[in-house]
Amino acid sequence: MQTVQISLNSIDKVKNFVNAISKFDYDFDLVSGRYVIDAKSIMGIFSLDLSKPIDLNIHTDGADLQAILDILKPYLI
């Protein structure tokens, strides 16, 4: 598992983020305080405080991890 910090501070960023990670079969969790939600859920993301950075847990490692991190570059802090 890899954890990175991301910023989703606009509606377009949230929509593009969900579309990008939905291409992968791995689990992605967003952690904000004591809340953990499925990162592929647009409604779940909007239930979080998007004004602060959010931790993204990527449940994979190996070759695909680098491809995922490349896609996430616009959102990484």
C-alpha cells in the first residue's frame, strides 16, 4: 500500500480524479480525519472537507503503482 497526499479543491478536479482512478481495478481510499471513503465515489468525496489536503491510500504495489502515480500528478501535493 502507498499513501500520498492530494488536493481536490474544485468540482472539475474531483470529476477528473474519479474518472482517472476508475480505470484501475485496485482499491483507493481517501482518508480525512477519522473518515475513510472509497475514492471512486464522487458522492463520498463531496462529503469530505475538500479545502484541506486529503490522504489517498493506494492498495497496490509493483509496476502499476508508477502508472497510477503518473496519472495522479495533477492532484499530488
